Amino acid sequence: MKTIPPQNPHFFKPIFKGFKNGVNIPTAFLAKYLKGQDPKFAILRRGDRRWRVKIRGGRMLADGWEKFAAENGFVVGDFVVFRQERDTVFDVSVFEPSLCERDFPLPVPQPSNNFCSAVEPIARDTTSTSPADHPYFVSTIKPYCLKAQQLYLPMEFARSNGLVAKEKREMILRDDKERSWSVVLRRDGYHFGILKGWQAFRVANGLKEGDAYKFELIKTGKTPIAKLHLLGTTSSSSAENPHFVATIQPYCLRRSNLYLPLEFARSNGLVGEEKREMILRDDKERSWTVVLGRTGHHVALMGGWRAFQMAKGLKEGDAYKFELIKSGKKPIAKFHCHFSGEED
């Protein structure tokens, strides 16, 4: 995958059904980079965490793999990239089915056996705010929010704001009309979120898959109060320009790429065999020329994105709206920074 620095040998594995039983290290990788060795264990690293996984039969990541997969919230459709640091020590990157890199996991004090690969894990697009703001994150309504009638909160967000408790607890959830619902917060396996009461809130506000929202924590304490602001939808109506709402992820800064949701890119004619130019404008109608093209399994803004990012002072967690103004041979897009759902 071209999104991983080429100076380190690496391989990637797609996550299919039955992945909890283990995955194989490619034979070609073993022959080229572990020639003559008979490894018994691998060390898998993500952020500051380490997992020790037994290598069975000289190539299968087995005992310890299921725990690693569970604690990293793997789902069918993910891509896992293993970058060799030395021998069988690998830095691991996880890309979701949406083709965004997943945040680093935090330790889970009391693991549960409720891991289910068919359920979408936590909301991905976490946003941290300045001390002057209420804590919040920006995300979209995922399929599980409708099927399982739950809304998961990013675990890091929940922990850092004192929402995680051993027992379930009540929360007051408000909408933009200041209407209030009593909902229940509790842990659900490896996730934490709003369970009882979420369905009534969702139906009353007409939330549907793809709707972007901002979850703002107004008050902590015994009975927290939060507000859910509806920002719009990731798939626009015919009267609007196609757009999606997301947040700046760490990879946008590390790799100088901005990945576009593959479904969005395909449906709007942005996927091509060759790289091409795109004009990217900001809210002040200033323009930058960027390079649009495929990188591995992704479609991304590459050359020129770094200059745009630095000029706008974008940082991890900033919310934005990416709006396609014109498609064709040389597309034009508008990047609304720090998007809040209000009119520009």
C-alpha cells in the first residue's frame, strides 16, 4: 500500500469472515525478510500499546490474535497493514471500510466476550476542542445506529470526559430545538454509548444513515447533559452540490494526504486510472492546485494538499465540509474549514 512509508517492508491483510481464528504472514514476505528464521512470536504495536501474538506453523498469527482483533475493533472489510520495524516486530495501521485510518485504541480494563464483527464499532471522527468550548466530536449516523438502536461514543472522548462508569447511568440528550430526552449510558462489550432512549430521539429528529452530526457535551456529573446538532447529510440532495462532512485525522498531517470516501469518489466521477489536477478552494475563494488520484486502495488529494493544510492551519480534529463544485477532467471542490453546520 503506497500510504505506508516504503522504507519499511510491509504487507497488508484484508479482514474477512472468520478472521478471529488468525491470519497468515505472506510466504513471499517471510522468504524475503525473515529468511532462515523460525519465528515463534510477533509483537504488534499500535500507538503506545503492544500485543504478543504466537506464530503457529511458522507463518500464522494465532494465539493472542483474537484479543488483538477484538481490542482494535476489527470488522469485516477492514484492511490491516503490518510494517516491519525489526524481525517480527510490526507497527500496525488499521483502515476502516470507509477507507479512513482508525484511531489508536485505549486499554479496556475489563474485556467482554461480546465482540461482534458484524456491528460497526465506535463513531470514528473524534474532535478535541479548546478549553473555551464544550467537548464535542463530529461523526455520521452509521448503519448500526438504525439496526441496533444505539449510538456509540468514541471511547477516548467518553473516558476523558468522565462518562464511563461501571453501572449504567442516565443522560439528558437535547436536540437543536432544545427538546430533551432521557437516555441511558452504559458499556456494551468493547464499546460505550447511548442505548435505551436513542431510538426515540432518532425517530423524533428523523435521523438517517449518512447524516452528519456534532455531539456536544454541555454538562458532566451524575446526570450528564449533551446536545446533538444535525449538520446535514453526507449524500446531498439533487438541489445541493455533492459533499461530505468529516474531521482531520492524524494521517492527514503525517502523510500529507486527504483521503476521500471511496463511495463518494466513485459516485461523483473522481476515480480514474491516472492522476489529475483538481482545484481546491477555501471559504475566501482562494484556490490551490492539488493532485487527485488513487493511492493503494484509496482515492486521495496528494500533491498540493500539504500546502493547503499549512495555509489553513488545519490540525487534528478540525471539522470540515468537502463540497464538489464541478466534476469533469479538472474537478473543482470547496473546503469549508471548521464546519459547524451553520450557513457559511
